[in-house]
Amino acid sequence: MNRNHVWHVMQNEWRKTSKSKMQLILMLLVPFLAVAFISWGMNYVLNMTSHYTARVFCQSADQIENVKLVIADFPEFDCVVGDEADVEEQVESGKIDSGVLISDEKISIIYDSSLITSSSCLKDSSDVAEYLTAALEGQEVLKEMRDFMPEKEIIDLSTDEEILDAFLDKMVGVIGMIIFLMMSSNALALAAGSITGEKERHTFDTLVLCPASLPKILMGKNLVLMSEIFLSGLVGIVTAVVSFALWNGDSFALIRRFAGKNLMWVLALFILMVTSTLVITTVFSVIASAFSETKKAALFASAGMVIISISSMIPTFTKAEIVDFIPVANWSGVIKSICKGAVNMQALLAALCISLILYILGIVVSSKLWERTVE
């Protein structure tokens, strides 16, 4: 049997499984929305941990000018006239993270300890309260206090590469898991319809009479599956990149600076996507071939989705170098190396070879299971 038969099978499968423009848009909309939402959510949380809003509540407008002098070194603070009820209402509603209330007898700090910014916010609020205590005694006392107190200086010893590593550690694993879930969900639906569906539609006997062997027929079907799975994964990656650029410009600027040194990242990303697509296609092709009913195949395919997702999170639990050679599990390591402009092509190519071997074994196993379930 020559290659023309495989190509002919692929053309037939493409016609049978091809989607309208609207169906294709809807299929790709799912990974786009999922990755965009998760990227936005994680970037929002990261920004929230380092940014907060605070406010000083004065007794009268006369105090505001003095308070502005005190909070000049604290850009997160502003000042208004208000009482305790105003502070509590704004903290509880989330308008501010902390409120410093000036009264005749004391200066109170009102905040929500459940907020992720509470520690840094409380520290600065405490400093503001100390300065306000001196300011209310008179400007001379405040001046003497500031002259007496040593100046504050913050020195960050982390390098740009370490900052980028910390950002990637927080983002890459979760984003990868979401992308693989989207690729797996599409693989589940496509494999069940294309492979299991042949038995439900009672068209398997017709395929057996085809001059091509079952493995080659499955290969033709899988090529169609792979193209759509690859496309959904690509949409997820592009969405993640755009999301980083929009919502975390500083980290994205670092990525551009490091990755721009080595344009091999284009080839590395393509190989990574092909490797992942081969493995995902293999997993769901075997599952779909093992059952004669789509409902049963879908039920067991959920286990395949869990396996793929957990595999992508392996680097979170271990830093062993062997992970770089394992398809799907090497996702985080490769993406980090791409972002830092230091791609290990040897490990990436080894993972590609492993995925090709798994794919070939998957074709053999799938064809045997496909034929056995009919018998």
C-alpha cells in the first residue's frame, strides 16, 4: 500500500470531519477564552500582591495640608475628610485596602487581614501613623523626628533573570495545564466522532474492505485530528503571549530581551507543539479505538485528560533533568528556556523522537483494539 492511499484516506476523513467556518471559530474560541481569562486572573493576583490602595481620614479640611506633607513619601496613600464609619465602609467594600483614621485621642489603622496585600499595606500604614503622630504635635516635632530617623533605602539584589524565573514559575505551569486541557477536550470530541463513530454508524465493515490497512486508515484519521489539535494549542499559546504583553508589560519586556538573543525559539516552539500534539493524539486515539460506543469512550477519555494535565505539572514537583526529555512534561522547562533565550535543542529533539515512537506504537495498538471491539 503506497502513500497515495494514506493521502486518499486523509482527504476522505477531512471531508467527513471538516467544520464550517462558524464551527471552527467556536472550537478555537474555547481555548482563546480559557487562556485569556486564566492569564488575566493570574496577572491580576500577581499585581495585587505588590500594589495596594490606602487612605488617611482627617477630622477636618484644615488637617489635610499637614497630612499631605506626611504621606508625600507614600504614593499609595491619599487623604480625605471622614470618620470611622467612612473608613469601615470603604475597607469592607474593597475601595481601599487600609485606612488610617485620625481622631482626638488616637490614630487608628483599619484594614482587612484576609487580603493578600495586608502585610505590606499594614507595615506602610504603621509608618504613616507614626509620622502623623509627630505631625499632630507640630511641624517642628515632625521635622526633628525625620532628621533623627535614618533614611530608608530599599536594595533589590535579584537579577533580571531571577525576576523572570519567578514570574515564569508562577505562570507557565498553570497556563500549560489549561492549554493541554483545551487540546485534550478537542482531541476527545474529534477522536470519538471519527474513530468510535465508525462503529456506532456501522461503517467499519466498509473501511475493512478499503484497500488500505487499518493502521494506515487510522493514520489518515489521526493526521486530521492532529491538525485541529495543533491549531487549538497554537491559539492558546498566542493568547497567552498577547495576554502577558497586555497585562504584565515589565515581565514581557524581559522575555523579549532574553528571547530576542536567539531566534531558535521559533523552531523550538514548533517542535514542542508537534511533540505535545503527537502524544495527545495517541492517547485519545487509543481510548477511542477501545470502545464501540461514544458515551463509554468519552467517560474513559476523562482519565486521559487528567493524565495529560498532571503530566504537564510534573516540573512543579521535581527539578530532575530527565523531565526535559519527557513529552508534555517538558512543557514548562522548554517554555522557560525559550523565554530566557537558552533552548536545549538536544533534549527537545529527544522528546520529539519519544513522542514519534509512542505515536507509532499507538497506531498499532489502536488498530488492534479497533478491530477487536467490532468482533
